[in-house]
Amino acid sequence: MTGYSKMSLLSKRTFIVELMDDESTIKYFRSFSELAFGDLNATYLTDCNLRKAQDEDYLRCCCVWTIKRDVFDIPMLIVGQFLPVLN
């Protein structure tokens, strides 16, 4: 979808915020702070811009964030699902 190969993403530790633009990164951390300490079963639907591999262009996406919790309801994993928004 973004042009990155599987090996380029898995060969080093890559964080999702490295693939987002600045506005999407800020929105990601704000939504995490609301979800991590708010509703225990919440999912969050938003949009974001993901960086493409070859150029400085971004791919507009709709994304759903789900926070998985441990037995003490402490956030331990964030699951993101992305769907490109086509013109």
C-alpha cells in the first residue's frame, strides 16, 4: 500500500509514528492518551497520512485503533488497521 517491502519494515525496529506525518502523529498520541485511561473496550476511528516509500508524498488512510489490555486492564498492545482513502 505504501511501497515499503516487508523486509525493510521488519529488518529493524520500525514504529508507526515514523511512517506518519506530523499532524497524524500528534493525533495518534492524543487519541492513545484518551483511550488508554478511558473506556476499557473502546476502539477509535480516525484518519491519518502514511509516508510512501519512494517519494515525499503521503497516502491518506482511514484507520481504526484498538487497545489490547492485560489482566489488570493496563494497555499493552495497540492494534492499527488501515484502509486507503481513494479519490
